[in-house]
Amino acid sequence: MAEMQESVDQVMEMMGALSKHQPESLRHFKAFMGQVLKEGTLDTKTKELITVGTAITARCKYCIALHVKKALEAGATKDEIFEAATVAMLMGGGPAMTYIVEVKKALDEFS
């Protein structure tokens, strides 16, 4: 299995475990996530580009994998995703720049 898809699968597996052991907490988190990410003033693609940038500055490989995949599914192009990554690099500096490696891996794998 490809590395970034494995990361996405691990997140889904973890959520399954949380649903067994902390069902109320996960239910509330998923409801909040759904509310934040649904179409509103910002469209889904824009919101996913924001999450990619945030995932980079948070240095979360799993988040990067998941949200690059979702950004592509929402219609984002590679150029748009790399531009969002560049904005994250501005805010996160050199450490954030190193996580663009994960963005590239996800783009190579999911597009």
C-alpha cells in the first residue's frame, strides 16, 4: 500500500477506535468538523486548501495526507495546493517547508 494512503487509513482506523472507546467525544468532534468544513461563504475547495496549509504548519503528516486527498477531490489543482503550501511556509518557516515533502508525496500518490 502507498505511504500516504496508509496514513489516511490509519486516521480512519484511529477514529474507529475512538468511536468505541470515546463515542461521545468523537461524535461531537465529527459534528464540529462537519459544521466547519461544509459549504458556506467559502467553498469546500477553499476550506480544504486552508486545512492543507494548517496541517503543514501543525507538522501533521496524517492531516496533510487526508486534506491533500480531500482538496484534490474538491477540485483543487496541484498548483493551488502548492500555493497553499507556500503560504504555510511563510507562516511556519523552515520547519513548515520540510513538511511540503509530505504534500508532494500525497500529490504524487493521489493525483
